[in-house]
Amino acid sequence: MNDGPRQKRSTYTRQRILQAGMEQLEKEGYSNLTVSKVVTKAGLSIGAYMHHFSSKEKLIIGLIESFHKQRTEALEERFEALRIRNRGDIMYFLRTILEIQSGYLNNISNEFFMAQRTDPVLRWHGREVSLQNRKRSKDLYRKIFGPDVFDNSSIFEILDDYTNIFLRSISIISVVRDPEEVEQKIGTWLDHFCDLIEQEIKAANGNKDKQGELTERVAKTGKKSESDKARAAKRKKAAAK
């Protein structure tokens, strides 16, 4: 019997549950997330739900994984052909990160972040999944900026954390500040981080040039040493005669 269609239906059902859970999470918050609401939102029976998630804890784990998967895959899709050549590329890179991580995904991130303080299960799984996806982000950033820049810079270690902190701050500020002031703060953040990355690129390129000069000097020294040895051998041979 062909399990292809059955597997597709199962995958589709699981995705419906996770999407319903994400929408419910954003709409009513983590504390009001219930299995019955998710099942109703997904338009499924409790039996279909239980086939994929035997407990609310397993649903939460699935939601955490789905959240990080959506974020990471969106970044990989947008940055597939990006290679940093100038400030404009850096600014596009930063704006895209803010765009993807703001709005819907930022609201869900905030719910998870606040709930982790009192939910040890969520905190543990959130940390584990975050670490796994952070590696994917780093691999992507290394491809975009090149190994010479990425491997010699510490800024990419903090980029995701600083972005999340900044977006949480913007979420709060947006409630009490004018939209123009919020946009100004976003612009300031973008310029600041763009400057930092430019400095890291210049420093990495400078180190690369210095390394190249050192390698060249070592090569010349080696050639000179070989020449000196050859001359010494000739003199010794002549003296022996």
C-alpha cells in the first residue's frame, strides 16, 4: 500500500495544528493557550490532535521548533544569493533581519520570552532549539560575509541577541511613542550596527593583508636562506679542491 498520500495528509494535519497554535499564541498569549482552542482553530478532532501531540507540553515543544524554523528558513530564503560588497548590502542585510523578526514572529517571541521566566520546561526546550538554530544562522552569516570576516569577528556572536533585545524594546516603545520617533530609533540602530559591521570588515581585511605580507616575507626569507646554503656549499666545495 502506498503511504505517500497518507504521509502528506499527516504532515499537513500537523502543520495545521502548529499554525493554529501560533495564531492562538499571538492572539491570546501563552497563558491563555489551550489544547481545546488550538483544536477548534485548526478545525480538527481531538483524536487527530492527539495523534500528533499527546500532551500540551509536546505541543509547546512543536511550537518552539516551528517558530525557529520559520525564522531561520525565511532568512535563508532571503539571503540565498546575498554576498556583502558594500554598505548598501550591509544595510539590506540588517533591514531584512528586522523585517523577518518583527511583527508576527516578534509577538510570538515575546510570548515565549516572558513565559520562560516561570515555565522551566519551556525555558529548557527553548534554549536547546535556539542553540540549534543559532548554528544555522552562523553558517548563513559566514557564507554571506565570507570566512575571512566571519571567523575574525565577534559581532556575529551578539547580532541575534541584540536584534531580539532591540525588537522587544521597540515593542514597548511603540505603545507610548509616536511612529516617527519609533522609526527614528530604528534608523539609529541600523546606522550603528552598520558602522560596527563595516569596522569589522575593514579590520578583517587589514588582518588579511598583514597575513599576506607576513607570508610573503617568510617566503622571501626561505628563498634567501636556500640561496645562502647553496653559496656556502659552493664555497666549501671550492675550498676542498
